[in-house]
Amino acid sequence: MKALPLVAIVGRPNVGKSTLFNRFADKRVLVEDTPGITRDRIAEEIEAAGRRVLLVDTAGLNPDATAPIEVAVQQQVQEAITAADAIMLVVDGQAGRLPLEDELARQLRKSDRPVCVVVNKIDEAAHRQRLHEFHALGLEPLRAVSAEHGAGAWDALDELVAALPAADDDADAPSSESPAGGDGALRIALVGRPNVGKSTLMNRLLGAPRVVVSEVPGTTRDAVDALLEHGGRRYRFIDTAGLRRAARRSEHVERGSALMTLRAIERAELALLLLDAAHGPGDQDIRLLSLLRARGCATALLLNKWDRVEAARDPAAQRRLEAEITRRLRPFADTPLLRLSALTGRGATRILPLVRELDAAHALRIPTAALNRWLRDSVASFEPAMATRGARRRPVKLLYATQIGTRPPRIVVFCS
């Protein structure tokens, strides 16, 4: 599908950007009264002014950042500003205008993109006089809002979105037949718990150390894209931050990384879920697998670090581990499983053929006649459930079925 217009919320730390984002997205994401809490960009598809847009929350601008992680955060902010189709610049009505905002305004005035200056923390009518000093930024419109109470917030967003260029008639129409993004590549997310070998596998597939690899869990903080061309096809692999249980996400940056991982899953057609062969699938792996299935993402399981299992040279232990894996994954028995070692490369050559098989299954279109033959045979083998109508109970009649889409295949069954 064509990309949605991107609206970025930018500004200094602690001016209320995330509070505004939460109000617009109707989400409860991390907000604290401490500067710098939002590290990763957070995006949400919303509707404003009768139009779907992708709203992006960004970290606070800090040109004096020196720590490597902070420098990377500032790079993300600049990327969001550069990529945005419209920008909501949030300033603090209580703190007043600061030199950093003057510099950012000079940058934005050179752009032909719509910009709205939102003066936040105008909680009472008597505070509206604080708007006047922000006219010096030279940006219009200038709107007073209270992110905390919601006053004026939606009016400002609607006005900004209405200023976007008119969308093409087919801008929001999904193309379920095409698996590729704008670069023609099939998008594949590498997901799993921390330290299961996602980055090592990505480097193995690319044939070069493109992603930082460390024994320290959580080295990858954000989703990292890399393009691979093989056999005349293009694959975009997305290396994501490891997801652990929410209760264990103690660092703010890790919570942001979890959100970015979920966003990566949403934009991927296929996913490769890595499991640690030495420990087998855990509860979080099952949750991830359920999430991928709910998102309609074609998924394969990669049992990584199998070389460590074989190095133990204990056939009885291997059989017990395989039995435990089969038991834990019984609800997902139809999901392909591949044993490999990203470190040594064993089994890695089977990944791309497996990806192609997944892609073909994801795009499968079943003729209506064949689908209804299957439905008739299934009804004959398994009696439909009973439905109660008044005082009578009678079986549900399954009349016919038809496929209405692909990626994933979607089928509608008509019944009494």
C-alpha cells in the first residue's frame, strides 16, 4: 500500500510531546515528568481531518548530546523531521521561547511542509497571553493547547493534517496481492527474546558484519533494516530488539525498543522467530508466536544454537529437548521449524528457500470450487455445532465459502 502521510511531533525535552501523542493515539505509553524519557520514535496510525496519517512521537531535541546512545537518539529525531510530511512543533508556554526553538524554526521555515506551532501548558484562559512571544518564531499557525486536559489539541492536529497536499484516490487502498514495499523487497522481521542470535543470523545472511553483535542481551535497541538480493529476488531483513516480558522491561529505552519491535512486526510480511535450542521455547516465545499469528504474519521457527545441543553428545537429552519443544509448540504444529547455527552457518542456506515457501503460502489463492469441495467434505466428516433458536436446537448450516484476500489468505464462510 502507499505510504501514509507522516506527521512528526518534535520539540525540546519535557514540553509535553508524548502526552499529546497519547491523547491523539488514545494509547497509554510511557510518559514521565523527567526529560528524555522517550528515546525511540513511536508511531501510531490515526485519523485526523477525515484522513489517515502516521503520527510519530520523537525524543526531545538536545544538540549538546555527547553519549553514544544519546547521539543515536538525536539522529533518529533528525531522521523523523526529514521524513515528515507535516510537523507539529511543541513548545512550553510556561518556560517561554528558548534559543534551540529559534534554531529549529529557522530550519523549518526553509521547508515547504506544513508546520503548526503548538504552545502547550496553556491550561487557563488567562495564560493565552503567553502565545505572543512565540510569534517571533515566524511559523504559522500558532495554537494554544493543554496536552494534559486536551483543550485545543485536536483542533491543532486537524488544522495541520488539512494543510497536507491532497491524497491520491488510491493512496489508502491496500494491495494484498503485492508482497513488496516501495523498493520491491519482501520484508522479513527477525524476532525473538534477547540474545537468541538475531543479529548474528542477520550478519550470516548478509555475509558481512552489518549489525553489532554482543553476548550482552539487548545490544540491538531499534529495528535495523538491511537489503539482500539473491536469485533475482530482493529481501529486506529487519533485525529487531529482543522482546522480554513486560515486567522485566525496567529500562525506559528497552520499553521503547519493544514498541519499535512491534512496529517492525506490523510492517513485515514474513517473520522468522528465533528460539534458543539450549533452553527450548519459553512463555515469551509462545506470546510472540501468538502475536505474529494475530497480525497475519507468515512465520517460521528457527531453532538456533543447535550446535551447542549437539556438542553435549547426549542423545537422551536431545530426545527430551525435542519432545519438550514439540509439546510446547503443539498449538502451532503447522508452523515450519528449522534447526540451525547462526554462528557456524549450519542450516543457514535453507532459510531463503523456506522464506520463498512461506511467501508462496502467504499469497495462496484457492479457487472457489475447490474451497467449497473442501467445505463439503469437512462438514461430512465433522458435524457442525448446534445452534439454539427459541426452544429448538438445530445444527448450523455452512452454505458456501469464498476467499476475499491474500497475505494472509482470508476466507469468509456463509452460514445459517
